[in-house]
Amino acid sequence: MSQFKLFKRGSCPICNGLRKDCRENAHTQIVHCRADVVSAPLYRFIKQDTWGFNMWAVDRGQDSWNEQEWETHRRQIAAEREQRLQEEAKHFASLLNVEERDRQIRKLHQQMGLSTKHRQKLSQRGLTDAQIDAGFFFSIAPWQEISGINARLAGVDLWGKKLLIPASGIGCPVRDELGRLIGFQTRFDDATDSKYKWPTSRTAKRPNGATSHLPNGELPISCCRPATTGEMGRSYLTTPSPSSTKSIGLAEGFLKSYIAAQKLNSVVIGAAGGNFTASRQQLKTYLEALSAELSTHTVNLYPDAGAVANPSVMRQYQLTIELVQGWGYEVQVAWWGQLTKESPDIDELEGLEAIAIITPEEFLAKSQYQRQFSINLPLENAPESEPDSEEYAAYVQREAAEEALEAAQAAQREKLQKEQYEQRLAAVQAQLSALSYPPTLSLNQRYLGKDIWNKLPNLKGSICGIKSPKNTGKTWALIALVEAAKRREQKVLLIYHRRILGREGCLKVGADYIDDIGVTGNYALSIELLGHNPTLGLCFDSLWKLDPSDWEGATLILDEVEQSLNHLMMSTTCEEKRGLLQLKFAKIIETVLSTGGQIIALDADLTDLSLNYIKAFAPDTTPVHLVLNTVLAPSWKVQFSTNAMKSGIEATIIHSVSAGKKIAIAVDSQKEAEALERDILNSYPNVKVLRIDRKTSEQELIKDFVKRPNEGLQALEPQVLIYTPTMGTGVSIDIPYFDVVVGMFFGRITDTEARQMLGRVRAPVQRLVWCKKFASDSGVSTSLLPDVVKRTCHQFHKSTSRIVDLAAALIEAEVDAVELFETAAALLKGNNFNCSHFDMWASLQARRNGSLTNLQERLIAGLKAEGHDVEVVNIGQSKETAHTIKGIKEELEWEEATALATAKEIPLEEAKRILKTDRSTEEQRFQARKAVLKDRLPGIELTPEFVYKAAIAEHGQWLRQIKLYWSCLNPDKVALLDKKTWFYHLAKILPFLPDIRTYSFQVKVLRDLGLLDLIETGEVLSNSHPQVQQIAQKAFKDRRRIKTALNLTIKLRKPGDAKSKGQTPMQIVSRLLEKLGVELEQLGYDHKQEEWLYGINEEFWHDSDRNGVLRALDEKYADLTAQVPAASNVRAEEPKQRDRSALYINNMERGDLPQSYIEQAVQTSDNAVFVSMRAVEEFDQFEPEDGYYISIKTCVQLLQDAVEKGIDAIKSLLKPWRSQRRWGAVLLLERLSEEAFRRLEQMSPDFYNWLDESFLPLEGAG
């Protein structure tokens, strides 16, 4: 019997029930209490026991602690708590990340399989074989031996050879919202106490062993989905069908939740012991993803039988309900009369019709009823007298103290989570800009020198990265490399991200630029054009013109590789052929390296990101060499103005011009560059200004200047040079010409690109820099985490185009439904989540977001890191200059509108061709823009006034708002337009998900809020208006979807809390209406209600231009039907069959390999198949020429069915097939259904022998 006696609730003499774990030593009468109290009546403090309890004895007059001693004690406790939190954070950070857990648990499942006994047990619980297989359950034996499992997985011994689980049972995996396996529990066969336990590697001898916690410190909770049977009998977890329960379920346990998900045909989230509040970060993430996926904010709680009789369980349920409601979800409770433990749990319930939906209040009230019932006190006999006032006051005090303690603990958890999140952001952003490859050659010298190549090992078949600061002679080193290659008669290919840079680079190294040898437009390049010793330079946009096989054994040079790959992934000029360009690039990399060539990647800011992307397409054994030059280039004296206004810098520029100084101005905005030039010329007409930007780049004068900038400066002698990113990296002004360099950056480019622009002038003259403090990108996601960027991209398109709807449209259309549906499923279900191209895009977007979020701070830090002397100043603003520049910008905008309105009319097809290239002149672009505008708005007269309003002012925001308003009025037509968009992209050979733009999701979000009804009422609006409040409440509940769809952050202010940072209902409604072009005007103040009154601006209804646009859109889409263009009409260029292998990573799959090499073919990596590989092409590729009467596609279907039936069925199926067909079917099965392939391997590890006719002789072969 224990010597300690627990105090009943509220009876501790020290804390009066503040804590629930207080106890008294039965022998010594010493009270052990953890509460942080200074003194207690009739008791004195002695010391603290080894468990952290304060020990109190009855005070018989001895001295007790004073306030100072207590303060010292509190500090010690706080320090110990902080140390404990740090140790926990360090431990959690060392645990496996989610992706690696998923891989390791899947390997466990594959190694261990599921025994007949355990399959029978699961079957008795109501699961079918397909549901069991989809659940990834596996059998565990005591101290199970395993092989090749990461020792950092919880439950694995130090050598990865044994599971530290002492008894047999069933491994029950835990999945996250993306279906990744993030942990497992063991359901023991013969458990007497705890049936389910988490695995752990922590032992007395291994105190730092891995636990099942996630890196954020939470234990995993599971997102259980119903398993269904898809094409060819494949079982998989999927989104519930429309007929399923339209809610998100919460239930206790993992196996129980999985079974419930199958019974209910709905998503159910399960937590061990129902303790959702301990994993609130996961729960919030799951609910956000699922609510967007299922378009619901309803959460159903499925309580265990007998829970209402257990106060601690009910308290846990109550905390969960309050937590979920606080996030804006509607909570319901499923009730089927489960008052006692004898009632069935949700996984045991036979008839679902017995379930009634009750409110949380009704459910919590049943707990009171059940407790009275359990002590035989009928409700009608409950005492009616008032409680004792002193006792009630003490009760209220204790409850308040308990709530305060819980609030403090919650605040501490939230603080810790925020700190961990910020640490994670910092770590990920640092990793995205890091270079961790060990240097092959370390240098610290002013110039690289032409002899650098002699200091490196043989680069044949290698990747060589060179990181050296700007102006350290990288171009001179390349000249030596190209000359040496020419002497060896080795081909050289240089790929750039801008044509201007490409032309200049080719001129310096002695290469032919592709445009200059006549290969322009839609013509491909014949290698014979280059003669005996080809040395070619081109931009990524032209890469599709090359045949990769022509570049065997070549030297591939990627100058400014960071910006080049950014261009490949994100540039709008690559959009039309991006997938094809990516494929060609991957194939060129593989061809060059596998045939003894070499790849040279240079950049002053080289990172792992670029080298890893290149290496993803290289043969496995490809070495990576790194030249790292740590020298600091000549430093600049930099004055960095942090004033929010730029007018002070502009005034300084004008003053410097008047003083006769020669100035180079780097600016990242086209309009700012034009405005600056005009301001200078208006003030000093005789000053010679040279402007290099998108509009001037096709002028012969500018082309010549960029080719030879040093000679150009000496010949033209401009006093002012203004350049945008068009004159990008690679252009080098080496002569001492300018007196000062000015940089003005408005958030169009990252801090790295800004530093590159400042470095175009090499001379160490003074720099004067102004930069916006922060900026944001209009991309898919503003997150700083690549995984979140990817998830947001997938979530948007999942919500826009449901696979079921798309499949129905495909079947109706005159296209190959199987082919396109496979591609759509891969895109929308995330099968390309680990595709190297998609990974690269997401990483670049996250890195860009990180730079823009802290642009000013990052730019200052980057300049200092380069060794420059940065002085932070605050150059005051000039109101006169600001007014002048504003007027000039408006003047330029009207000139642009007039030029567009009066441009020559050209056919739409010619306009599209012009807009797809960066080689067009400004006049041609005006013609093209006019043609597109006329096509989009038939019947509208394009006057300068209308063009200014619709296409120029605010970057065309007015027209976009009206189009969105029209879309909300016509959701069916928008859905058809989106389907046509999907067909267009799917019919391309290589669609790229980030390039697909659809609008149904935005329309649905806005319509669901009820904004159109509010507009039509025309009523006076205010914060107290019922409809306004209803929309604001809906928007708050739907804030995550609004953020994804409209990039608006909704924070509803608490009623009556004027100090809250949230938004009032009118502020929320106003921001949403603004998206539709609806402006509100202030009508007056209601003194009675103490609120402002608003109404829709009258101009909204009477704007003739707006009404004309709506009529034009009605006319344009009047005949829109569900008919979809045939795939053949929109198909992009097909890559050659030998280019297919560029789709695969690490060369582990090859369409052109002999099929007998299946040992190589089946060893696919996680990145094995790029999203665009299409099913029909795969069937053609593996179709044997053996005269058999059925297609290889049908053979795969039959093989999948046989796998479901067992070994004998498989052998019977294979016997009539020749060896070539057996190999082809198995290889294609691995491509199309990894799950079926794994089951095949599990059934018989030596099944490969059956594919040989000598082991499994032919019987009845066709």
C-alpha cells in the first residue's frame, strides 16, 4: 500500500485545489504540493523533493522562508523549466522528418507483411481485404529482426536490426493529411493493461533514443480516409465521395478511427486517448487542409461508449470542442445512446441510422445526468437549495485559479510553438541559400585566373560548381575553358537566362549565339549548321530547338546558374513550353555526363539548390567538384537610405546631374526607369541619358552597347545610364567611368538580384541605395517553406477541379480519356509532389518569398557580407520631387494608353506569337496587346480613355475586378472555361501545375459568402447590419480558403473589443467587395448606434464602361458549351522517343533499355516518374511483339486482379505469356501501381524467376 494519500479535489491545504496532484505522507503528515505559493496558513515550507514537489509541514513555530527566499526559489524553478524546454526542443529537432518517417515505416511494412492471424483479427473488426491493405497494417513479433531501417525511427535499436517491442501485435500506422506515414502504434495481442503503445528507442542505456514525437514536439494524430477500389482493382485511400458524410470526424484511437472512416465513408481524425489538444498544431493543419478539400467547416465528434460517466474524459472532450470552435469550426456530436461502456463504440456500431446529431451543450449536459444516474440520484430528486456561499466562493476561486493556470500553460505552449516555427523558418531559409558541398579547390585570390582548370582533377563526367564573388574574372576563366575545348575539338554549349547576356557572353568566349546563325522563330537547330567544332550559346527559351543526342561528350556551361534556373522555373516567356524545356534540359544533362562530358555551373551566389537540381538528372555516380573563392571583391562605400519614401533619392539624383556627375542608376521597375529619365530630361534637356530596359532592348544601339558596354560608354559618352534587370548579370562595365551608382529597388527582384545589379559597374565608386522595407509576390503562395508552397498549389487546384468532375468531362469529350485522366490525377492528387522540377520551383518560390518579406534587411546584410562599408542613413523626402514624378508617371501612362488605342490592328494569332517571345519591339507589343484586348472585349471601342482605365491604370486592376464580378454572375460558364484550360494544359506533352490558372475556386468562395445578394439589396450598411455580420462571420470561418483563393487575411475583431487588432465586419465586407470592383462610400454617422453608415457608390451602377465590359463578356461567351477541343488541336511539340528518359531521375528507368534489365528498371527512386509521363505512351512502350491476342494494358489489369487472388492465380495467368510479355507487364505494373507491385514482392520475393520460361514453362501460349 502506498505511503501517500492523494487529496480530493479542493482539499489540499496549501493550494486549495489549484493543482490536482497534491498528496500527503501518511506517516509524516508532510504535504507535497507543486503549486507556486509563497505561504500557507498553519504550514511552513521545508524543501523540494526529488520530483519537484514543495514539501510543507505543520508550522509549530520554526522559521519559514521569507519573500526573498521564495523569489530565489521561483527563479530556480523557472531556470529549470527553461532548461527542460531547451533540452526537449533539441531532442525533438533530432527526430526523423516526416518524409523520412514515411519511407522508413513503408519499408517496415514491406519487410514484415501481415500474418493470416492478424488479417483475420482485422477482418473480424469489419474491414475488407482491400481496406486492410490500404491501411498498411503489419505484424510485429517480439524483438522482431529487421534490416536497413534508420536507427532514428522510434522503436528501432541502435544498429537498425531489431524492433524494441517486447510482445507480438499489429502495427497500426498513423497518416498525416497528405497520406504520409508519420508514426505507428502497436496493438498488442495479449495486453492486460494498455492495448496500444507507442514505440520508443529510449532506454536506460540509451536515454537520448528516438521517441514517437514529431519534430514539433507533438505525438502524431492520424488522418483516416475511406479506402475504395479504383481502376484495375487497385485499393487506395481517397477523398470521400459526394455521397459520404459531409463533415470531418474526430474519434479516439487509430485503429478505431480507421474502421470508423470506412463505416462512415468519411474522413476521421484519430488521436491516442482522444487527446487532440496535446497535438493542436497537427489538428489545426489537418482541419485547414480538409475543410478546404471537402468544402465544409463542420466537425463531428464521435465519443466513446461510457465517456459521459468519466469526468476526466469529458473534460478532455470539452477542451477539444472549445479548441476547434475557437478556430471557427462548427462542432456537432454524434449520439447513439452510448451512456455506458456496454454500448458499442463508433467502430462497433451496426446501424448508422441510430446516430443522432446533438449540440456540444446537449452532450456535456448528459455528463451531469450520467453522474447523477450513477449514484442513483434521480434528476427530480436533485437538491434545490442554494449552495453554501463561502463554499461556493471558494469553488469559484479555485476554478478561476485553475483556468489561469491552464491559460498560462497554453500561452507557454503557444510561445514555444511560435519560437520553434520561427527557428524552422530561419533554418529552412538558411538551407535554401546554403552551399554545403566540400570544396575541391579553395581559393582566396582577387582573380580566378585562366589556369584554374589545371588545378582541378579530370572533370570528365563531372559537375563542377564555381562560387566566386562578382568581378573576380569568371568570364576570363570561361574563355580559357572554351579555347581548350576547341583545341580538343570538343563541343561547347552555353545556356543563359537572358538574350542580352547570352549575346554578350558568346561574344566574349568566342561562341555562336543561336539567333545570329539564323535559327529563329519555330525552327529547330541542325547540328550541321555549326560546322565541325560546334560552340553554341542560347537562352533557355530556345532550348526546345536542340536535339540532346547532338551534345554527347560536350562541355555544358551554365553562367549565372542561380538566375538561369529561376528563369526556367518561373519566367513567363518559358510558360508555353516550360515542361518541354525542363525535359530537354534534363536530357541534355544526362547525355553530357553519361558520355564523358562535363557541366560547369558558375554563380557568385551559388547554392546547393542549383547543384542538387542538376545532379538529380545525372548518373548516380556523378562526382560534384566545387571551386570556392572566399576573397572579398573591392569594397564600396554604401549609403543606404531606410526612409519609407523614395523622393529624397530622386531629388539627390537630380542634384547630382546638375553638378555634372556621371551616374549609373539601377532600378527594378520599368515605370520608375521611364519616369526618372523624363524627369532628368525635363530638368536638363541637354543631358545625354541612356536607358536600357524591356522597351529599348531591341534597338540596335542598345544591342551594340550591351555587347560591348565599355566601348559603348566611350563612344556615346552618356552622363546618365539607367538600367533595369533587362541588362542583367554578365554585363560588366569595367572602365572607371561613373562617379556614383544609385540603386532603387521596389520589390520586383530579390536582394541577391539587387546586389547583382549594383555590381554591373565594377569600379569601387560610392553607392547610394534605397529599397522598400518589404514586398510580396503575387504567386501561388507567400509562404517561406517549400512544402507549404507545394501544398498550397495543390490545394488550390484540388478545390478548382475535382477529379471526379474532370473525369466525367473527359469521358464526354472527344479525347483519349484514359490518357488525360492519368495526367490529371497525377497533377491533382500530388503524385508529382516529389518531382525534382516541382521541388525546384517550390524552393525557389519560398526563397523568393523569404527575400521579399525582409527585403531591406536582407539587402543590407548581403552587402555587408560581401565586405562593403554600409552606412545606414535616412535621406529625407522631397515633396516637390514626389509631386513631379507622380505627374510624369501619369503622363507616361496616358501616352501608353494612346499608343495602345491607336496601334495598328493585327490578327489574334500574330498577336499571340508576338507575346510569346521577348524579341518583339515596343510597337509590335502595342499591336499585340490591342488585338488581345479586342478579342476579350468584343464590341468595345478602344479609346485612349477606356484603355487607360481598363489596361493601364493600377496595372489593369479595374478590368480584373469586373471580370471577377462577371464570373461570380456566371459560375457555370467559368467552370466550362476552367475545364477548357485544363484540357489545353493536359493535352500538352508536359503540363506544369504552377502554370495552370483557373478561377472556379475564387468564384465559389465569393459566392458562398453571399456578396452578390448584399450588392443587389442596395441597403444602407453598417457593422450592426445582419447581412454584414453574417458575411463577416462566414468569412472568418472560411478564412483559410479566402487566403488561398484571394490572398486576403481575415481577422474578425471580437464584439465590443475596440482595442483588438482584428477587423470590423464592415472592414471585412469592404475588402471582399473591393475584389469585385464595388466601392463603398460613407453616408453619415448613426449617433444612436454609434457607428458609421455606408452605401454602394452610385458610380458603380451608372458606370457605362463597366456595363459595356459586362455586355462584352456576355457576348464573347454567349455560345460557350461544354464541348472540349480535341487533344490533337492543342498538343505541343512531342519530344522524340529517345528523350523520354529525361523524365526519370537518377537514370533508374529507361524506355530504351532492353526489358531484360528489370533489376535496374524496378529500382526507382522516390522521384522516379515526372508528372507528365502518360499512360498510353507507357502501354505502347512495353507492348511486346509476340503476336499475343490481348494488349499489354489488359495484361496489367489481369495481373493486378491476380495479385488480389494470390500466388496460384498469378502463376496461372503468367503461364500462357512469353517471357517478354511477363517482363513488360511486371515492369508496367510497378509504374502504375506501386502498392500492387509491393504486394507481389511480399507474396514471393523470388517471383522474378517466374518471368523466365525455363522456371515457369509455357502452357497454352498465344
